[in-house]
Amino acid sequence: MRKRPFLPTQFTATQWSTPDDKAEFGNTLLNFIDSGFKQTLFTKKLYKRLSCTYGHIAHYVEDGIMRSVDARPA
């Protein structure tokens, strides 16, 4: 991804996250998707934020999450 589409100025701070945190998460998630779900980009930090945002998605196991949810591109 050449351009980071989310800027902190597009978000509002909450008691849980700053605008910088929110922009970073959005850009990290889009970069992961844009990479074709490259396993090395699915970090523990990304998993924790995803699970907090969307609920429990799977148990995080180092080097195993991609196999357990089969998140490979078609």
C-alpha cells in the first residue's frame, strides 16, 4: 500500500484510543489485507486490536493463527 489512507485527524479520541491509535490500526489492517494476508504482518498487536474491535475471532497461537482460521487468499 503506497499511501496511508487514514489520518489521525479523521478520528475522535475516546477513553480507550487516541486518534493516532485508530489511524494506525486502520492502516495496519488495510496493509495486512492488501498484502494478500501475509502471515508475518498478522502480529499479536493486530490480533489484540481486531479481537477488541470485532469480538473474539480465534485463539492466538504464535505461528498458527493463519492455519486455524484458514485466512489464506482464494
